Amino acid sequence: MTKKRFLPRLSSNLLLLIIPAILIAITAISLVTFNYSRNIIIDSLDEQMELQLSSTVNQIDKILIKERALAESVARSVGNMYEDFEEEDFERLLIDSTELYPETVGMGIWFAPNTYKNMAQFAPYAMVNENGKVIASKDYTEGDFDIHTSEWYIVGTEGDGGWTNSYLDTVSSIPMVTISVPMYREDSSILGTVTVDVDISAVKEMIAETELDFDAQAFVIDTAGIYLAAEDESKIMTMNFNEDSNKDLSNKITDILTSRENGYDNYTSDGKDYRLYYNYVPQTDWLMGINVPVANINASLNGLIQIFSIVAIVALLIVSMLIYLYSKKLGDTAMHSSLLANDISEGILYSNPLTEKDLNKNDELGEIARSLQSMQENLKKTITEIALHSQDVVSVGKRLTSTADDSATSANEIAIAIENIAGGATSQAIDTQSATENVENINHFVDENFEILIELLRSTNNIENTKDEGFEVLKELIELINLTTLINGQVNAAIEETYQKSKEIEEASRMVESISEQTNLLALNASIEAARAGEAGKGFAVVAQQIKKLAEQSKGFNEVIKKVIKELKETSTNSVEVMSETKLMLDQQGKIVEDTMSKFDNIAEAIVKNKEVVEKLQKSSNNIKDKNEELVGVVQNLSAIAEENSATTEEVAAIAQEQFRSSAEVSEASGNLSKIAVNLQEQVENFKLEKFEKE
């Protein structure tokens, strides 16, 4: 009978397994989405801020560029025509130029000392008065203010000029900056400067009108660090950024001013993160920055996170409901299969809680149900057959035990007899092995003797080869001695001929010496005659003097020739003696070589005899080796037969022992088999094949 018991529902298990996984996936997706969205917003912010910075900086720079161009245009006009201008012309030029742009609040022409009509200070100036009208002023020309020491004059006379620091006009309280450019004469000498005063209130207005997201704040700082524009208007033209209460921002601006590069950077102040974008105005190197709180960037993502969370929760509820409904549908079949498996495990084989609906399903659970039912039927058949045959196994086990005991007794007697035979075979194998080793030692000695004979024959052949090489060397030596003797004779003849030639040269040298003495005497007589001739003989005296020098040089050369001839004769004499001695040595060498040839012939005969003896010994050794190898083969065959007999006997003994052990094991196994068969009968009785059996 099937016992019902409580089992956890499949739907509950699936929900407990899947819901945490879905929650983890939703959390991971939320984090990835948050970071991705944040990166997109930051990238968009970077592009927006860089574009806003670039646009505003370009607007500021455009104003400054046109004001500089105005100053340079007036400077060129004045430089070309100042000598033709009267004071009224300068004033008219300045008024017309000042009216061109709304940011222009004043212009001045500042001549160098004594350059215009020898005036120490001439500075026509035009400005916008409180009524917005441009008027001319002579205050700087007639006043006591020294324009040549002013900042704008010094800046304008250096290189291409430049911009002054920003300042607050004392009369109008308007923030200004002045561009000052040089004026040149036609010869490129400095004439003075032209200045344009620019109202930079427009910078403050541009910053105020700039629309920035995330509560960002923009500011502009001049090269001296003064705020030209800021969210807090009280800082404008009155505070240096180093005096700002936000020291973290001040330090970051200091780092930026040191690097002199455009870009953005992050910093932290009072535990809050900020992103600072910055760019420089090319004309004046003013720094424009936009400060964005990072917390405001993240706050813009809160709405997105809330929407995503709501969608995720709704999706989670829908998925959970679908999982519950599907798992409930699967749970009934799983429960029926579990009950059947539990009955089988308890030995109840007659009950079957599975329904037709369970068995007809085409999914995995249906397959499990059908498999369990098939396993139940097969198990019933198997248990029935085991019960029928277990009694036969008990009877056969008893008979097998009796037969195994008899076989063990016989095997033990056979093993004892074989051990005695194996002892004799082992002794014979040992003696045969000893004989084999002795024969192998003899064979080893024969091999060594054969190797020695081969080496001796090889040495004999080497000696014979060396003898042949010696014969060739002696032949070459004889040829060289004969050639040397021939050359020695030729050299001796050449030396004799040289000696004769040196005698002829010596005779010629005596003639040259005689001629030189006569020439010298003639030169002396010529000198005496030239002296007698007086003035007319001066030219002849010079010739006589040159002849005398030539004679002396000839005498000197002749002495050198005589010395060389003497040395040549001595060398020739020595060479003749050396050649004579060389000829005697060559003759002696020839005799020695002939004696050596005779000894080599004797050595050759001895080598031939030695070679014949070695070849005979080698043949004899070969015969001994062949006979010994035949003997080794016979002994080795005998040893192998003895070892094989011994091994076969040991194998037979081992087989007999193994048979004895096997018989004992069979006897023991048959006894165990009988016990197992009895135990199996008891276990089969635990299975209930019919419903009427006792539970």
C-alpha cells in the first residue's frame, strides 16, 4: 500500500532557485546600465562644455582681435601721415575710430618725446562720456601726467605691443583692458603708440547668458588672477582667485595656470567631487573655466534608475507567476513518480500511483514515469526468478565444496614431487651457466688478441706508407741538391763577372780623377788670368769659379765611386769564398742522402717480412676464434636447455601450488555461495509481489 508523505512542491523549489538568479541579473544589468548611462552623459557633457568654452572664448577673442586691428590700422595711418596732420586731424581720426565698435570706450595716440613738432608730450585722446557721446580730450597733452612711464606706453613700445592688465575705470567704474600697439616712421624707428580702451563688461554678460546644465558655474580670470566674470558678481574686478574661500578650486586653478593647456580636470572640495573645464583666450591669455558638481550629473540618473527598477520588479512578478503555473503543472507527475520510486525502494512492487496522463506526457517527466513503471515490472520478474533458483544454488554449492576439497589434497601431493625435480634441474642449470661463462672468457681473450694483431697490421701498413713517403722526400731532396749546385755555379760565375766589371769601373774612376785634377788646374789658371784682366775679366772669373766647383764635385763623386768599388770587390771576394764552401756542403749532403736511401731499402725489406708474419698470425687467430665460437654455441645451447628445464619445472610446481590454492578457494567460495543463496532467499521474502502479502 502506498504511504503518502509530505514533499516540497516543484514550483516552490523552482521559485527559490530562479528568483535570486533573476534578482542578481537585474542588479547587474542596473549597475551596467547606470555606469553606461553615466559615461554617455559625461561624454556628452565633455563635448557640450568644450563646445561652450570654445564658443564663448571665440566670441571674446573676436572682440579683442577687432579692437587690436583697429589700433593697428590707426597706427599705420598715423605713421604714414602724421607730418601732414594737425591736432584737429588727430582728434577727428580718434573720434571716428572710437565710434566704430560699441566695446570701444576710448582711444589715444601717444607720441614719443619731441617727435611731433618738437613737443615734449603730445597725446591726443578720445573717449565716450557719461552721455554715450565720443569727445576729444587734451588732458594728457596739457596735463602733468607722464605718459611715457605709463603701462600702456611701455607695453606698446615692446615688440608688436600687447594688452595691459584689466582695470576698473575710476570715473565710469567700467571694467576695461587696453590694447597698445607701436607706431613706426618710414625708417622703422619708433614714433609712439596707439591705444584702444575696451569695455570688457561684455565678458561678464556673455558668462551670465551662458546656459549651463547640472548647475554648472562659469568664470573668467585675467593673467593677474582677477575675476573678470563669475556667478558671484561681488568677486568681479575685486577679488583674486587665490583669495577665494574655495581653496581646493584655487589650488586647481593654480595648477592649470602652470600647465598653460586647454582641457578638463577633476578635484574634490568639502567631500564633493567636481569636474572643471577650462580654455584660454588666445589674445590675452585669460582663463575661462566651467565648474560642474559631479553629484548633479549622478542626480540626473535617479529618474532612469527608478523607471528601470519598476520595470524590473514588474518583469520579476510576471516571470515568477509563469514559473509557478508551469511548475505546478509539472508537480503532479513528479509527485506520482516520487511515490512510485519510494514504494520500489521499500520493496512494494504491486502498487502503481501513476495515471495514464502521467504516462502519456512527451516531456522528461513522462519519460521518467514510463521508466519507473518499466523498472517496477522488470524488478518483479527478476525477484520471482531469483526466488525459484536460489534453492538450486544452495545444493550445487555443497557438492562443489566436496569436490574442491578432494582436488586440493591431490594438488598438494603433486606439488611436493615437482619441487624435488625442480631442485635437480636448478643445480644442473647453475653448472652449465658456469661453463658458459668460462668459454665466454676464452672467447674474450681471443677477441683481444685478434684486435692486437689488427692494430699491429695497421701499424705495419702505416710504417710502409711512411717509408714510401720518405723515399719520395729523399728523391725531392736529391733534385733540390742538384738544382742548388747548378744555381751555385751560376751565382759564382755572376760574382766573378761582377768582380771584373768592378775593376773596369775602378780604371774609369782613375781617369775621371785625372780629368778632375786637370779641370781644377785649368780653373785656377783661368782665375789668375781673369784677375789680370781686371774689370773686363769679371765674367770670365765667374765661369772659372763654377768650373772649379764642378771639378771639386767630380772629385767628391769619384771618391764615393772608389769607396763603393772597394766594398763591391771585397763583397765579391767573400761571396766567392762562401760559394766554394757551399759547394763542399752540397757534395757532403749528396753523400748523406745516398746513405739514407740505402738504409731505407733495408727498412723496406724488414717491413715486408714483418707484414707476412703478422698476416699468418691473423689467419691463425681467425681459426681459433671460429672454433671457440662453435664451442660457445654448444655450451650456450646446453645452458639454455638446462635453464628451460629448470624454468618449466618451477612453472609446473607453481601451477600445482596454484591449483592447490584454487581448490581451497573454490571450496571456500562454494561454502560462501551456499550462505549467499540462503541470504538471497531471505531477502527475496522482503519483496511484496502481491497485494495480499503481509506488509
